[in-house]
Amino acid sequence: MKVTIIGGGGRVGSCAAFALQCGGVVSDIHLVDANQAMAEGEALDLLHGSAFTADQRITAGDYHQAADSDLFLITAGLRRKPDESRLDLINRNVALFVQILDSIQQAGMRKDAIVFVVSNPVDILTHLAVQRLGLPWQQVIGLGTMLDSTRFSSLIAEALGLPPTQVKALTLGEHGDSMVPIWSSSSVNGLPLTDYPGCNPGFQNQIFTRTRGSGAEVIQRKGGAGWAVGIAIRDVVHAIALNQRRLLPVSSLVQGAYQVRDVCFSVPTIIGQGGVQQQVEIKLWPKEQTGLQQSARALKETMSKVQL
């Protein structure tokens, strides 16, 4: 599988490239960035470590060299300016995203290529990609709440003194303030997490509050997320490349699940060859389903204000 990372010279793009290199599954990693020298530098740095990692082709270049890619990973985005509103930032990122989509199409992307959106606001941009690219909706995926879910699980494990890999907990809905914690299916080594000593309602509220604010916490401390999002991206790409049929909280076009329609956000989704293979409407607690519907309404309200 050839993966082109658009924004490959940035923090998220380069961390994703490193995670994919260490994973050793994809055959080609191609970096594209508005700052071509930065992309070339990142590719060279990765290339220098290839003898100790995997037999992959690692390159940097332009969109035309990316035209034969199996998967386009879009991580490019703009940062918020001082005194800029959230909506103004969204509109600037939408304008940049449209330019990227146009460049992919003009380069002659394959009809069976998958577009994987990481740039924020990820749910809105994923919906925009579905609308503009003319691809089957199953081939357009957003990272959604993958990062939120690994943060959620990891913070629970740390607080309860559990091995992180034994804790499984999801967030669904918007990758943003209206995301929903899914305590009903949370588990530790297959056992209900809500029955574990210390996992009481007060603990649950505290952990989810920190999870929801984790992005801002990382930005305050180091300027932006990188390593965890790279790992989350790797898991999705590997699920596609290896046809793992993994059930993941990624963003895609929802048309009926949980009584939600015409919005891209995260519901339990089977990911494998070709992208989305199935959205699975697993039973949730009533308050969780209500939360998902409220999250969808919040996204639609924001979308109505975006200059598309």
C-alpha cells in the first residue's frame, strides 16, 4: 500500500509517517507539504532509519507523484490566530482543505483510492470530502474519535493503576466538545469497567472531563499533539491495509444509525479493505444515544455556519 501524507512536514504528518514506518506494513510513504524543504527533510530523516525498521520506499514530492496512492492521509491544517473565533478558523481550514481536494483530483487520483482526513474540524472536513470528491462514501474516512478513545482508555488505566492495553473505552460522536463517553461498553480485560473498584460516577465524570480537555492540555504544554495521534492513524491505516475488519470509532457519513442522518461523525465502524465495510448500531445506554443525537445536532449547527 502506498500512503501519501499531505502535510507530511508538519507535527502530525511527520508523527504519522514515523508510526507507519515503525509499523512496517505499508510499502510506500510519500510526503507532500506546502513547505517542500520540510517534507524532504522529514523523508530524509525517516530514510536514514530505514535499515533498522522496514523495507519501505520513503519519498517526498508533489501531488502528481502521489497520483497512484492507495490512500491519501490529509493532516495539513492552520493554527488559530490570536483573537480569532473558532468559526473563522474553521472557515480558513475549509478553504485550505478545498484546495487540497482540488489538487488531489487534478493530479489524477485513482477511483479506488481512500481519503483519510485528520485535519480539523475533522467531521466537517470529512463531510466536505464526501460531497466534493465523488467517491463512494465508504472510501472517505475521518480520524474521528480514535484519538479521544485512546486518550480516554489510557487516562482510565493510569488513574486506576491498570495495564493500558487491558482497558477498552470509547468516545463517539463529534471529535470536539459534544463527544460522548460510552461507559456502557467500557471494559478491563473483558470485564465491565463500571463494576471495577473506584470507577464510580464521580471518577467517570472526572476522567471524561480531562479526556475532553486533553487536546488543549497538550497544546498548552508542548504546542500540539503528535505521538498519540500518529498511533491512532497507524491503527486505522493498518486495518485497511491488512483488511483486519476492526471495529473502530472513526468518522464517516452516517445515514440512519442511532436515528442520525446526513452528518459525518464517529459511530462503531468496521474498517478493512476499501475503507468502511459496515457501521454497527450497538445498543447504548439511553443517555448515550441521546448524547449522540445532540452531538449530531451540534455538528449540523456548525456546518450551517461554515462557508462551503
